[in-house]
Amino acid sequence: MEYQTGTIEEQGDRVLMISTDPGLMDSHAGSGDVLERHRKYAERVDSLDIIVLGATPGKKNVVTPRLTVYAVGRGFFGVREALVRGRQICRDKRITLLVTQDPHVTGFVGMRLKRHFHIPLLVNMHGDFLNNHHWRSEHWQHRIKDYLQRRIIPRADALRVVSAGIRDKLLKYGIAPEKISVIN
């Protein structure tokens, strides 16, 4: 399978996305156009399933015949539930691409599914986290996230970043340029 790293291009793809955006469960959650954007993404693929960590567990939102959003809890049990739900979706729908919102907790779930099912993984980086000592020192959880991202980033099949500066950091970190797309 060949795909564009920055967009979901190929018809016939079955995509599983791991997110933390509660706006995907409810269009009134204050996330702007997030649900409408994902409806448009879903029009370009056979199916787009999204697991939302940190939402009200157990909720399922069938937005369109091609777009379904599943809510799982937060913390350890939310991650466990995301893995269980993700395995079920990967098996049932024969997912062809995994997409994660970040190289942290959602990246961890994506990486576990990638290893189990041998599915390509696209990791989004919406912020400047890598080798960012200020960010790392802001909160004790950031040290755990830093540990995760240093294992996930090199193993991702593609990385989508929001700036040339982050792209340059990834290149210095040893990531191949063909794995990185800058899409702001």
C-alpha cells in the first residue's frame, strides 16, 4: 500500500485514528470544525474509525456510514480500553492505516496496534516536544511522555509536523526526510 503521509488520499483505505479530542464525540464540545473536518476525511476512504481517549467511556457515535467514533476513558484503564477496542476494529475492518494525534499516549496505543497487526503508523506532532527541555520540565508527566516519544518517533512509518522547525529537529534526531511531512 502506498499513501501520502500528509493526507488520507487513497480510496479503499480503512483508517483507525487514535485521538484525545472530545469534539469528535459531540459537535457542541467547543472544538470548532473538528467533526465536520473528519466527516470530509471519511468521504475519501472506505472507513474512518476514531478512538477518543479521555471521553465518556462506552459512548459510540456513528456520524456517517463511513465515520464512527468510540469513546474510551482516561488514564491506565482508558489506554487498556483503547487497545482492546483498537484490536477489535483492526481485526473486524482489516485496517490499512493507523493515525495518532501525538507521539505520546495515542502514539503508544498506535505503536502497540502497529506491532500486533503490522499496519503502517502515521504520527502527528502538533507541538514542539522533541528535545524540548523547557516542556519536559513543566510537569512530571512530560518526562513520561518524553520517554514514550523517543521510542515511538523512530518507529513510526510517517510523521506529520506543523512547522519546518520541528521537521529540522526530527532530521537532526536521525529521522529520514522522506518520513516527514510539514502540514501546518
